[in-house]
Amino acid sequence: MKEFVLTDKAPAPIGPYSQGVKVGNLYFFSGVIPLSTDGASIIGSDIVEQTRQVIANCNGLLTSCGLTALNVAKTTVFLKNMNDFAAMNAVYAEYFGESKPARSTVEVSRLPKDVLIEIEMIVST
């Protein structure tokens, strides 16, 4: 049985998908981009600012479900430009620090709304 995650602590989906789905003790969170929580605007013009907003949105999803970064088992980071890896990684480390989830990072040719970063998460309770 799956349950849908819907919270105002992160931007609403901009397409026909859920913010997240819970199946058993696992949460699968859709990719998060640096949208304001009301979905009205992209926050940040560089990779550091956009990564901070993506992390804030990820944290909103987690806290709405009673979870923290310590529950995150795996992330996938999508970057518009792999040259932004070091700057993204520094911000990422500030949040995920000791929780050290497994991670894949890939460069993609384009992301929704032409943002610089998107992160998706798999989380365990």
C-alpha cells in the first residue's frame, strides 16, 4: 500500500507526480529544484544559492514526515554543469554531513525551469 506525501513545506509538484510516495518503511521523494515553497519563483542565480534552496526544500519534505537527514539512504544529484560539483558538494556536506547517504551525481543537458540543480531522495524510517 502506498501513501502520498503532500506538504506546503516544499514546492508543490509542477507536473503529474507526487512530492513523494511512502511504501512500507521507504520514502521515495521526487526530484526537488530550487523553487520557492509557493512555487512562484526560482531562488538563487548560482549553484551555491540554488543548492541551499534545494536542500531547504528537501528538509521541508523530510520534516513534514517526521524525518531528518539521518534517515536519507540515497540521493541522486542532477547538475546542469559538472564544473559546479565542488561548490554543490560544499553546501551538500553542510546539510548531510555525518549522515553520508549513498549518492550519485550526474550532469544533464537540461533541468525543469532551466535550474542548475535537482536532488531526489530515497529515505528509510
